[in-house]
Amino acid sequence: MSDFDERRRASEDLAVSTRAFADAAAETAVEPSVLDDVRAQIDALTARLRAAVHDGAYSGLVEEPDYSVPEGPMPLNPIIGACNPTRPDVQLRYADGEVVGTATFTRRFTGPPGFTHGGISAMLADQIVAVTGGAVGTRCITKALHVRFRRPLPLNEPIDLWGVCDLSDESNITARYTITAGGELAVEGTAELVPFTRLAERNNLPTTR
């Protein structure tokens, strides 16, 4: 295993453990003295991690971007990034020109009691439409997102995700998406997309990353 592969593996494993820790922190009812002791340990661990910091946009966690999967080029993405230590449990994949997937939200994403915060639902919607272009061989970013909240997303229950990109008019790329919970439509909407190259050209970004 190369040095890069080993660092990427370790970063993904650390992210998984950190997310589990964050869930535990959101649900714990231990004594304050235990919380204080754990906090002190966290502070010490934070100092260890900051002993060396990478200045790259993705902290050196991308070597050759993999565009065959939605999360491939974005390891720190706050919704699907494999190395992001705070993201929710969201899995997206390409299938027959569409994006499909599942999600589960834990208590740290609570809005109304027992349900996911609406802003998290909107972030999820944005992520779905943003990667729909990849299912049809192109890369896009969201220009405008239209969200209709039909019902709140429950916590700790499986949620089904779907999205599709319409490239029939290259001057007006659009997408549609649905988020379903318990067999009932919870969130739906549309989006206007633009090619990633437009963002790259305006901000001097590499088009291969």
C-alpha cells in the first residue's frame, strides 16, 4: 500500500470513529465529571492532529479523482465525503443515468423533536442534484435549488434518495429529485445547474479536480 493509500485509509477510519463519537456526545447522559475528563482528552488529541496541517483544498486526500462514484473527487464533502468527520450517513451511487441512494440521520441532526433539521434536508437535496450530472457523464454545480418540504425526515430511520439530470438543453441544465421516508414523499424539488467548468474558469480552479 502506498503512503497516500495508507493516509487515505487512516483518514477515512478516523472520520468514521469521529462521527460515532459525535453521535455519542449528542446522546450521552454521563456525569459532568466524565464529560470534563473526555473534553480534556479531546483537547489533547486535537493538539496532536494539528501538529501537521496540509494546506491543500482537500488536505492532500485526493491523488487521482474518481468520477465514477459521486463522492470520489470530494473526500471532505459535508454530505458524502468519505473523510469528512461530521457528515451524516448518506450513500449515493449512479444507476442507469440516475442518482439513487439512502440516508439515515442521527440525533445530532435534530430540528423538531424526533426529526431532522430542515436545513439538513435542503443540504441533502442540493447534494443530490449537484451530482446528477455525473450519472450522465458531465460535472455540474447548483445554480438554483427549489425545495418543497412535504413532511419532516424522521431520525434513525432509512430514507430513500433519487435524482436525475436533464441535459436536453445545454443552455438550461435542470435536475429533479425526491427524498422519501417510510414510503412517503418527504422532500421534492427541482434545480438549475451549470457546468463545473464555468466555476473553474471564474475562479482559476483546475478542471480535473
